[in-house]
Amino acid sequence: MATDLLRDGESAAGGGSRRNMSRRDAWAMGVLVAGLVLAFYAWQGARPPTLWGLIPVILYAVLVLLGTDVVLATLGSLLAAVIMTGTPPIPLATLLAQSLGSFIAVVGLIIIMGAGLGQVARETGAAEYLVRTVLYRIGLRTRSRVQIGIMLTSALLVGSLGTLAGANAILAPIVIPIAAAVGFTPPAVAAMLHAGGAPGLFVGPFTPPVVTLTGTAKIGYVSYLMCAGLPMAIVTWATGFFMARRIQKWTEGKQSYDESDLLNEKHDLGSGARRAMFAFALTMLVMLSYGIYIKAGYAYALLVMLVTAFTTGIAGGMGPTRILQAVYAGASKLIWLFILFWLFNPILTLVEQTKAYQALLDAGRPILATIGGFEFGIIAILIGWVGVAGAAVAQVVLMNDVFGPIVQQLNLSPAAWVAVLLASSQLDWFGPFPNADMIGQMGLARSKDVRMILYNGWAVMTANLLLFLVVLWFLAR
């Protein structure tokens, strides 16, 4: 999805960008062909355990870094894995069928069900009512209160809906007139949306990153919050709060919202939206509390999404058929993500047949003998942050498969490992380069200042790197 957004932006830029994209596509095709040739060579000459088994993983990472559509990159990587292992059509079809019940495919289903719930919350007005409730409870008399309201509401909405772009798309039209009225500039609001919303993904109990991290590292939700999720959320939110104020000082008097943005047509949402909001919040709270009490696993999120969608919809005056139609509409927007995860699992399974990870562990034993868990954790974060691209959920699963044997060899605790996985998969949200998440929040805030959103991202990124140095010092030594 991020790749598609970047491609759209480049296509709109003119002929020069189109030529660059063609050149990039040619590079991607060359890399794919080279990867397939190497995979054929590995099938002919390599025997497990072998580092040649990492060809599909490396091919996937390079193709994504070149800007290839992430599903196409996954298909190319799967083809290389099939060639490398000499897998015939029938066993491949069986593997694809079995992958529908894999951990990563279930996470993909949770994500699209979350999108369906988000659509129900939008159509009933529950999401907008929640935004207004939080904002007006905090108060709108000063800049500080407005900023706290925007960033806190963004975190709550993102944590509830499990999507930064979708949640802030609901929030932005409501808060921009309020922000404009107290003099906030578009770059400052963009920083608030980006740094305010991201923590919701780190702590929301049923967001894609949290579900994947707790399931992969085999750690409970509360333990995850204490050792990784909550610290990163607090540091991100606090740094973003400070940076938004700095950006406001740098841009005030130079950039501003138009007069039209000051018009706030506050339409009446009706009693149905109020009931839907309370049903949404109460259902999530009750099911979350019950899930923590029974120590439910990641699959419990599927039930939460389904039950919350129906309680919210019925409270908002929607019939069962209309609720299902809303769920279908929301889920259909992310069906590509489910396909991505479904195809990704066979790659990991086929790579495992080559015992590539065992070969990697054997090759790294001399290095492991000289370093400890702390040093390994830092190296893994840097590799995941800079070297492993793609959807965050896929990044977590890939990192766990590649480095899992080393984690066991070093006897790294689940708390330390989940901190490494969180940092390695989420730091690239904030830099070092501009990305679709940054550009998306700029667009929602009606800002055109890439430099300021980069400053915000770099500050958040640096603060979190320092945080995880401290966290790993205590957890991995």
C-alpha cells in the first residue's frame, strides 16, 4: 500500500518521474531474473543446510526496497522459493491451502476484520462522536489543550480501529477547524497526527502490530505493554508533542490555514451515534478485560472485531444486513493485505526446508561467542530497521524466522525479543527517509512541508533508539 501511494505521487509529477519509474521497474525485473537464476542454481547444487536458502528472503527485501508492489514482490519471492526447493504443483497447492490457517494469515484476517469494524464505526457516527467527546471533554480554550486533544484522540482512535490512515482520515476534518481557530499551522498539525496516532498502534490490544508481536514472541499483552509497547508509545507521543510545538514556532507567520478552514459546520450526529459510541467503547472494554483475564491468544481478536461490529451497528440503528455490508466494504479495501500474508507463509515454510536459518546460525557462531544479548539486540534492530522492508507484520515474522535460532542460542528472554521486534519493525515509520505514512499525514493535515514532517520523524526516531538502548541494557544483559 505504501508503495502504491509513492508510485501515485511520482506518476503525477510528470514525464521525468515516469522515466525514473520505468528505470526502477527495469532494475526490479533484472533483480527478479537474477534471483530466479540463483534459485535454480541452488536447486541444482546446494544441499541443506545452506545459506543459499535465504535467496527468496533477500529477493523479497530488495524488490520492496526498489519500490515494487509488495504483493508482486511476494509472488516473485514465492516463485524463487518454489524453484529453489523443486516443489511440484500438487504439494505447492497443498501448502497454499494449509497456509490459510497459518499465524500470519490469521493476522491478515484480523486486519481486514478490523477495517470492517472501522467502517461500521464510521457509518454509525460512533467514531466521530468519540472524537468530539474527547476533544470537548479536554477543552478547546488554549493551544495546549487543543494539541493534547488532537494527539490523545488520534491515539485512541488509531488504537481502536487499528489503522493510522483510516483513523486520522476521520479525525482530520473535525480537528482542522479547531486547530486553525487557535492558530496552529498545517505542518504542526501533521506532526500531531503522525506522532499522536502512531502510539495507538503500539498499545491497542487488537492492532496488527500488537497481535503479531505478542503472538510471535509468545508473550502476554500486559507483559508486552510493560517492557516495550507502553515505553515506545510514551516516548513517541511526548517527543511528537514537543516537536509539534517547535514546528509551530518555525512555521508560524509563514504558513497558515485558509479562511475556509475556519468554518466549522458542526452537524448533529443524533442519538444513534451516541449509542453506537458507547456500545463500541463498552464492548471493546469488556472483551479486552475478559481476554486479559482468560489470557486469550491472538485469535481472540477475530471474535472481538465481529462482536463489536454488531453491537456498534445495532446500537447505531443499523440492521444485520447493513452491518455486514459495511464490514464487507471496509474489509474489501485491505483484501490485498490478506493475500500478501497468505502468500508469505509458504515462502517461510519452503525456506525452512533448506535449513537456511540453521546455516546462518552455524556461520554466526564465532561472532555470537564474542557478543551478548545486548549487542545482538542492537544489531538486529539496525538490520530490521534499515535492511528489512515491507509490511510491518511481515517484517516481524521474517525477523523472527531469520533470527529465532540465534535468540534461542543466546537465551534471550521473550521481553527482550519483543522489544527488538517492535523497534525493528516500527522505527522506519519515522525515517530516515520520507515514506508514505509521513506523506499521508501531511495530506490529511493539508501540509506541503516535507522538511518539517522529516524533522518530526527524525526526532521521534532518535528518541526511540535511545529508549531501546536503555530497555535492552536491562532486559538483554
